[in-house]
Amino acid sequence: MRPLSFTKIAVLILFFILIPTAIFAQTQQTQDVITQITHCDNWFGLCFDALFARFVYVILQIVSKFFVISGQLFDAVIAFTLDPNMYAVPAIYTGWVVARDTVNMFFIFILLVIAIATILRMEQYGAKRLLAKLIIAALFINFSFLATQYVIYSSN
């Protein structure tokens, strides 16, 4: 016979201990749980169940507060990422402009190298094949901000 896995043990604990105890705690009269614990004769009967139910209740309250805070944080992050004004942040656009202009300067130097190689008829560089790739790369770089906005908008 195979030993029980942790998952099976957790399910057994949930269905046979925690849920009946929570139901028992819900169906009790409105008496104070502390009063029941201090005035009981049998610690393994009603008093233990009430004490355990109170413990589980406190743990569930802490977990529920954690989920509330996590949900609020998730809502704030989603609201921030779905906001179309997020791209109006000057730092993002300025960073993109600096990167684009720097890359465009390198494109100019590469075009000069291709032009000199073509004038001197140096075919070992493969300047004609490189020119087409360079033009496509320049178009992608110069329209990358707009393309990125469309991709993010469509994914949202």
C-alpha cells in the first residue's frame, strides 16, 4: 500500500477536521467562545472544538486580509498598466528619443562605410546586401515606440 501524499493528507484534514469544526462554530449560539472554554468539564469535547474553531477563525481572518490587500494591489497594477496616459510620461518618451537618436547616428556612420566601400568597389564587405538590412533596421527603430504602444494596447 502506498503512503499518503501531503496533498491527500491536507485534503483529509480540510474535509474531516477544519470544515466540520468551522460549521460547528457557525451553528453555536451567540455565546462567547471564551466563556465556553472556561466553563467546560471536558477539554477533549466541546471546549477543544471551540478553541480550535476560534484558532482557525483567526487564521482565516489573517489570510482573508492578505487576499484583500493582494487584490487591491493587483487592481492598482492593472489600472496603471491599462491606462493609456501611461505613455504620456515624459521620462519614457525622452528615453526612447535618446536611444533612437543614438542608433540613428550609428546608421549614418554605417551608411558612410557602405558608400565608401561602394565608391572604392570593395565587394568583400557585401555592402549592397547590408544596405537593405540597414534600411529595414532603421525603419523598425524609428517606429518602435508606436509599434510597442499598439502591441501593448492590443494585449491589454
